[in-house]
Amino acid sequence: MQQLGLFPEESGALPRPDRVWLIDGHHLAYRSYFAFEKLSTSRGEPTQAVFGFLRTLLKLLREDGDCVIVVFDAPAKTFRHDSYAEYKAGRAPTPDDFKPQLEHIKRIVDLMGLQRLEVAGVEADDVIGSLARKAEREGYPVRIATADRDSFQLLSEQVQVVLPDGRVITPEVVKEKYGVEVSQWVDYRALVGDSSDNLPGAKGIGEKTAAKLLQEWGSLEGLYAHLEKLSPKLRSSLESSRDNVQLSHALSRIQTEVPLEVDFRACHRRDPDRMGLREELERLEFGSILREMNLLAVPAPTLEGDWPPPEGAFLGYTLDRAQPMWANLTGLGAASPGRVYRAPADAKELRRFPELRCLAAKDLSVYAQCAGVWVPPGDDPLLLAYLYDPSNSDPASTARRYGAGDWTDDPVARAQVAQTLWDTLQTRIGHNPQIAWLYHEIEKPLSRVLAQMEATGVRLDAAYLGQISEELGREITYLEAQIHRLAGHPFNLGSRDQLETVLYDELKLGSGKKTTTGKRSTAASVLEDLRSDHEIVDKILQYRELTKLKNTYLDPLPKLVHPRTGRLHTRFNQTVAATGRLSSSDPNLQNIPVRTELGRRIRKGFIAAPGMQLVTADYSQIELRILAHMSGDENLKRVFQQRADIHTQTAAWMFGVKPEAVQPDQRRAAKTINFGVLYGMSAHRLSNELGIPYAEATEFIERYFAGYPKVKAWIEQTLAGGREKGYVETLFGRKRFVPDLNSRIKNVREAAERMAFNMPLQGTAADLIKLAMVKVQPRLEPLGAHLVLQVHDELVAEAPEAKAEEVARIIQEAMQGAWSFEVPIEVGIGIGPNWLEAK
């Protein structure tokens, strides 16, 4: 690819620039916002203005040797606003998502080493006009990059205007296209007006008429001196519009004598901050622009090499399905600097490696274990990318974002992508010690633990679950009959449209308020509000819950028992949840309900192997304890330090009674608020949860924060930091980006706020249990024990019966001592033959 002249090979300013480029930054950014189709990152952050601006800028700046100055409007009123209150008043309000994009653009301009200029009280037009005349006087050719036609008045033999599409405007072009001289351009604009700037011009005078009048009379002054020679209609129009024309003329004229201390030699294009620019463009997911701007390491020509590859090579592989325990290896390759290697798709070839370095390394390790080969996962570029930004959740989009290549089905290409992505990300890790720590101390070693857990699996009592499924089937059939009786006729309960008709048209329940789709919602949250209106609603909700559990767990799980191992194998995902939590899939075991009787019965179906016991260890109120530590609230810390009941103590403060006098409903209210505050529960939600008036719910929340004043301060501090930095982070430095914190749309902003102050708590809890897993696994292996499940704040291990007590103690110690906090960390443990009875 041709190297752009934007970044010269040698640093330092040239003695004298070849030309001066003046970029109308704000105008090009605003035009790009509307000219380019909607574009956003995988995090949902809009980027089309930034992308369009850069595309235009790079198209214009392909030659070296220029002085480049990018001019923006300063955030202050100018003389035009003071002269004419309605100046630009006709423009639509600036979109909410434009301003943050403009800030990205300014940051990128600075990182590119280009001169950025803003002058308070002076519009960008006037700054550009003054710079153009100054450069012209000093003998420089000048190019002005803008789409603003007011700039045509600056044209001369040395000054040209370059439009975003690349067209060059000269005095000759203006004469040919508009029929006027450059010297007449301000008069022409004064007659025609400009709706975008709310300049009125002369009523009834269009472009052709204005050009004809100026051709005949030379100028506005000459035109108004000879009004009597015009037709009555034109004379009347110009006479009645005289004040508007004069105002338009004054406002359209660009000032060219603004005193600016600019040395064009000194602002010659400088070397960019390549690392900073690369990080910014990676964050915006501009992989193509990264390549175009030559910010990626160009790999040496690829040569075929003889298998096996050298130690440290990155592997590429393909499996025929996502669940590696059920997959077949369909392709294997490797890449090291300058060479690629092809191998037979044979698991035995993996024995050659001390560890598997590749994208999604854990999956290949699990596959290898299923094939009888144990090779631990090693460096995984995807894990590192996920720590830089949790939206980096899959190989294809992450490779595109960092310009690492295309994620094809060719295993050799995948190996090259892995190597390039690793090299790209490694150059940044030295500037991010927290990310380096998270990667080396948590995520990389955790992938080894998870690979073993996935390959080990958990034993399932298929016959027991089958009995529950049959029982549920009978109950579902009975519920369906009851619902049909209450509706007055049979209908398809799986059809939302038929259910909508029954509830809102036939039974006349609720208001039947329509959603954005024009249909009335039958979602569970809506039906909950209707539960007391009619008996049918409760039956429908029961039917849905039982059907979901039967179809999601009871029927599928026994079919997923692996024929070779006789166990159930889930897949733990390290790069899915934005908070850093693990998730599971194929099947998902994270969402088995624990508070319902049926959910507990399902857990009883997860059993220990003969001669073994299941050991469970569960963090107690971990997020509240983390809140006490991170907020530093003395009252909250004291409750945990004294090992008091947090909900009883909170109720005592809220209701002004002694702890021993707290009533059950008071404790329930306090418990709801204690956990609700972690997720930004509103007074409206609390009133619904507790069945109390809104005013009372508001008072409860105010009392809560009065009892724990530093909690409120910490929430406000976290939100302020998130708005300023664009992200929030855990105690260990794991980041989550929250661009919507600055949204002007209330619902969007409030949702982002709830997400922002919950993430440091939930994410720290996730980091903590991951760290505990890494520490505990090596201690379990000598005892013949192993972890089998991780669900939220809970670990489940399988241990020999004789060693179960010791294993429980080791896990408890590891979880409690994984990190030091200002409050004690409590872990409840249990031992039993199945998941339920071990609780």
C-alpha cells in the first residue's frame, strides 16, 4: 500500500513548507456526521463523524512538505452573534452524539502532530481568512479544506478551496459556475442569503438574478445607487430588504486581519504520537484507517516452513462446532515471524507444544483433552484484547479492529492473525501495568483452570431429571387447561398475538398500552403488574416458568451427557460479560434459579461421582462488602467488622430503632434497599417491590444514604469519573467504557449510570473469584479434587469423600484470602452428594 505523506520518515520540521493547508475542522466534522451513514463501535459508541472526517482529511493530505493547521470554533460567542441575535438560529440543535465525536476528532488531530487552533471570540472562518492572507503575504500557496461557500471570497492566484469530494475551487471556477468575480462574492451572498446561517438576504432574489444584477452594476453599492433603473418588482424587493442585505453582507464578510502569532515554519507537520494515535483508532475500531495510516507493523513476506514450527509460534485451528468437547479438528497451522506452517489436522501434533498460543486457546486445549492430550492454553491475544476493552469479545471483530487481518476459515491465516494481533497489543502493555497484571495473574492462568474444568465436566443424574420433567409435563398440561377455561376458549399459548388478543381485547385487562412496535406487550414484567387483575395472569406466568425450565434444562441436559465421559460439559466464556464475570454456554448453567423450589430440585440432579462428594463455597454478600471497602463508609465497614447482620443494622438506622426491635417487614425493606442500591434501584421500583407509596419509598432511600453517607459520595464520584474518562473500573483496574453517561436522553443516561456504578462492584467480585480459582486449583490436584462449576459468586468442586473436609477448608481459605479488604470476607461452605444438599 502506498505510504501517505502524512507521516514523513524523518522527524523535524522542514526549513520552509511547500504549502499551507487550512482545515475547517468543525465544518468538516459536522458535514461528515450527516454525510456518512450511521457508524458505531461494538460498544455502541457513534463514530461516523470521526470516520468521515479522517477519510476526508487523509484524502486531502497525501503529499509531504506541508504546514497543516486545523481550525475549530472556540466555545464562545463571536461578534456575529452579538450583531445579530438570530445568527445561525435556524439550524437544528446539535445532535447529542456529535459533541463526543468532535472531542475524538480534536484528540486525533493532536495525536497526528497537526497544528490545532481555536481562538476565543473568533469564528473559524475568520481565523482561516486571516491565516490565508498572512500565508499569501509570506509567499505560500494556500489550500483551504472546507465545504463552506463563504470561503470563496478568499480565493486568489495563491489561495484555493478544496471541497470534501476533492474538487478544487479557483477564481475561474467561481466565475464559470456562479457568474460573478471573487471580489463580488460577499455581495452575491448578501443578496442570495443563506438559510443555514439564518441570513435573510433580499426577498425574492435568487442566484441567477443576483449574478445578473452584479454583472450589470458591479457591486451592491452600485446596485443600490441605480434602483430607479430596475423593474418595479426588483426595486421594491431590494428597497424593502435593504437592512437585511446590509446585515447579511456584514455577517458574510470574513475577517482577514485577526492578529495571529503563527509561524508557518514551526507548524510544519510533526511526527505523530504513533502509540497514542494507534490506541485511539483501535478504540474507535478503525482497522482500515490504521492500515492506511501505516500504524501497524508490516509483517515480513510470508514463507512456507517445514512442520513443526519453532517454539513460541502462534497456532491457528478450526473446529467443526463451537463446543470443543463435541468437536472435530478440521485444520491446524502455525505462524512465526516471516513463516507459516501447515500441519495435518491431528490432535497428536499438539503434543509438540508446551502450551497452546492462539486465539481462543482454551477451546483448543479442551478439544485436545477430549482427544486424550493435555496441553495447557498459553498466550491468547483475545484475552489481552478483552482487557483493553470488554467489547473485544470475538476473534473476527477484534482482528478487524486492530488491523490484524481477516479471520478466515484457513488455519494458517488464523495463526497469522493471532501473531499480528499479539504483536500489536504487546506494544501497548508496557503503558498499562494494571492490564499486564490482570492478564498474567488472572486471565491467562484462569484459562488453564477453565480448560480443565470444561474437560472434566460434572456428573448428572439423568434419570432423576427425567422424572421431574415428566412431572412438570403433567403440571404444564393442567395449567394450559386452566388457562383455556379462564379465557373461555382454547388458544396457542406460544403465540404472543393470540395471547395479546385474549388479555387486552377479550378480558379487557390493563390499559393495553402499545409498544414501539405498535403491539401491546405480553412481556413478563408487564404481566406482573396485571397479576392481581385476573386469575389467568398468574396461571400464564406459572405456565411460562415451568415451560422454560422444562425446555431449557430438564429435557436438554440429559441429552448433552458426553458418551465418552458420561458427564455434562459446559463452556466457560472469559470474553463475553462486560463486567468481567464468567458466563457459560452449550449449555448455560448460570441461570438455573436458586430461590425457587423447582430450581433447587434441578440442582439436586447435579451429583458427585461414586466415592466423591460435591463441595460448594459461596461468597456471602460480597458486593456489599466490596462497596464498604471501595466507598470507605465507616458505618458500613463497622457492620461487617462487627459481623452484625447488615440488613438488621440498616433497618435499625432507617427506622430509628434498636437492632433487636427491628420487625421482619422492616428488615425486608432494608434488605431490598441494600441490594437495590447496588443496581441503582429507583424509588418507583422500590415502591413496587415493597408495595408502599412512592413518597415512602423515596424517604426510605434518603434514610439509607443518611445512614451510609460515603456510599452516596462514592456513587457520585464514580459517575463523575466515568463522565470525565469515559470508563469506570474495578479495584484491580478492569475497565468498562460507558459513553452514554453524557447522553442528553434521560432514559439512556440513567441506564448508563446504573451500569457505571454497579460495574466496579460486580467486576471486582468477578476478579476476586477468578483470582481465588487460580490460587486454589493447584492445591486441589494433589488431593484428587477438582473444580467443576463456577456460578456467579459460587464455586463447586468434586472431592474424594475422605478429603472433602480438607478441600472445603482449602477453598474457603483461598476465597477469603484472595485479596485483602478493610472488611472481613465470609464464605459459606457445604458438602454433600449433590449440588442441592451441599448448600
